[in-house]
Amino acid sequence: MHSLNHLRATYRRLGTGELAAATAFSMAYLLVRDRFTAQDQIALGLAMVPLVLILVQAGAYWLLALRWVGVAAMPSPLAGIYAAFRWANPVVLAGSLGALMWWASTPGVMVLGVGLWLFAVVEQVNYFVRRLAYPASRWLTLVARHRTPQLMRDVRAGRGPDRAEAPR
């Protein structure tokens, strides 16, 4: 078992990493958007919204968890918010995909947008459904274990046994 200091350092690294990724994707979009038509800018921007949203949710979770890891359960109000994210994010993903299909004017923009969208889907699954983030050398073995993501274990602990699944 890792020490509490090691665990907190890991949470801090994960949180800042996810927020840095959200910033990097946003900055990349801002740097290259002028190479696309206004219509394709909208398509790519809307394809990227769920990815940045989920990365910010994840980064905030890891950094906020520094307050309770090893000490207590996730605070109930915060658990409720993250339970709502679990159900709201797929709605955002669906809307984003629809907008991408509507606005993309070239196959290249469609492929780029679908790539961004699929990355968001993977992040949603990794944080809210099944853990997918493992070392590459053991990925197949560990993914096959169907582990619940730490975020959802914290949500369930914070909401209590009678309200663990759906937001009310």
C-alpha cells in the first residue's frame, strides 16, 4: 500500500495533468482555428467541448480529492455534482456529435472532430464507467478486470448506499 503522501502526490500530478491537457487542447484549437472556415471552426469547437469539459471535471476531482483522501469520504454535495456529471456528459457528447455532423464541411474536419469526440468518450468511460487508464504493458490484463474508476467509488461513498447510482 502506498503512503498517504505518495497518494496525494499522485492525485496532485493527475489533477494538474488533466487541467494541463484541457488547457493544451484549448490553446491548440485557438492556434489553428484560423486555418479553417468559420463553419469548420464551429464544428471543431463543438467537437472539443465535451473533451475539455471532462478533462476539467477530472482535474478538479483529483485536486479536490486531496482534501479527503485517506481522511473521509467525498463530501455529499460534491458527490451529487459528480453523479450528475455522469449522466449529463453523455447528453453533451450526443449534442456535440450531432453538431459536428451538421457543421463539418470536409472529410478532414469530420475525421479530426470525430477523433476529438472519441477521445472525450474514452475519458468519460475512464472516469465514470470503467477504469481504462493503465500502464501499456499490462493494459489488456488490467482492463479485463472491469474496475470501477476511483471517482465513481468516491461518488458512491459520498452519496451513501441508498443514493449511489442516480442523481436525484
